[in-house]
Amino acid sequence: SNEWLADWIGINEEKEQRRSPYLRKEFSLKKKIRKAIVYASALGLYELRINGHRVGDYYFTPGWTSYKKRVQYQTYDVTNMVIEGNNTLGTILGLGWFRGYLGWEGKRDIYDNNFGFILQMHCYYEDGTEEIIKTDETWKYSFGGIIESEIYHGEVYDANLEPYGWDKIGYDDSRWKYAIKLDYTKETLIAQENIPAKKMEEIKPIKLITTPKSEKVIDFGQNMVGFVRFRVKGEKGQKVVLRHAEVLDKDGNFYIDNLRKAKQRIEYTLRGDSEEIFEPHFTYQGFRYVNI
């Protein structure tokens, strides 16, 4: 933990505490870069971005551990993502297991009731010098399209609220707020131990069913754990709602009673300007059938 010069940072919000915050930091690298390594973790979930691109192919980082005892951090080689001159680091935070609904009683905020994010980037220059970029109170945050995102309940996203370009250089963040420093311990931070979640396979649907109740249901042909990525074209403000189920009932209708209280629902509100492609950020489903 004494190697962590970075601070845990979070957001200072009373009312927006369930929405996913977007954090950003612009920085400049003055010389020719030999190597750049990022160490990052979160209390909640994080998706890391540099100069408009997603960093790495891990999902649901930092993973689920007993957070009071250990919080994993991930290490990324980002040498080919940064450039000499101006760069932008960005992250989106999710509730995950740390703050989301968990267990049969429907409790939430089991570990704490604020988000935390920590990042340290070591830049090694060709001339042998090193520079460190880290999380502190100069980072800024705002909110975007992710209105809610829960592992059990799914994600509600409005494309009209997304701050396009927020993770790139030159974005106007003058109305964003400054992050706050949190006094979470760094003693519990450990290097990644488990195998990270990744996209293992892409499955195409096998048929579209109209059920006896006249519902449109996509059959993916097998039960799986994952999420649906979809393309849609429509009017601004129109909604796509997906519900996920593992089985149909004996009459062939969509059946979700076995999910207990889990909603397993994706709700997407269209921007309406052209074809839109969406996949959820901080949730996944167990399913074979999807009701549209």
C-alpha cells in the first residue's frame, strides 16, 4: 500500500448517488514515451478509458471480493494508447456488488454508500525519467446516459444524456464538479488474483417467436450468462425494453417467476439521429430467451 501515491476519490452527491458517475482528467506528457502502465481499482465497478478508447478487455472490474479485507487492482500496459502531448483519462463507475442490490433480502450498500476510484499511471520516458499521473481532487465528474445499472436488475440508459466526447481531449468540462478525496484504506489493495471476466463468445439468435400471449421473444438456442448487444434505428425518445428469461412456461409463454425479485431488464432510450448500437456496462443476465 505504500506504493500507492494516488488517493481514493469519489463524488460529493446527495441525490444522484445511484447514477453512474463519469470521471475525467486531462494531462500532458512532455517527452518521448518508452512505456506507460496503469494500476486501477474501484469500490463499485469501473470501466476505464483513455483518449476515447476502452482500456483492456476485462469486465466487471475489480471483481467481487470481501471488500473490507481485500480489493483487487488491475494492471494495464497502455503504452500504445497514450501520446506525447495532451491525453485524457476517463472512467465510468457502477454500483456492482459493492453498492448494488445483493442477496435475497434485497439489501443494498452492503459495503458502503459511496463510490470509490483509485488510479496510478507510471509513464517512463525514453530519457530514463518517470512521471506519475494519479487520482486526486483535480479530477472532475458528472453524469451520463447510465441512469441505473444493477447486476440483478439490469440497466436503464438514455442516449440523450450521454456527454459524447467526455473521454477525449478538449471536451468542455467547465460545468463538471471536482471529485472529493476519500479516506478509504489502501492497505486492502491487492494485485488481481482471480481470472477476470471477459467476453468469451458471441452468440447469434436462432429464431424469433411470437408467443401465445402475442409477445415477441428471441430464442438464443442455449442458456448462457452474458448480455445482448443490439442495433436499433428509430425516433428520438423511443424506448427499447429487453427482459431476459431462462425458460418458457408449458404453454410457450415468457416466464420469469423463477428469477425471484431480479428484474433482468435493459431499457434503452433512443437518440434518434442514426443507427445506434448498445450493450450494457455493469450488468449481465442468465438467459436463453429475450422478450422485446
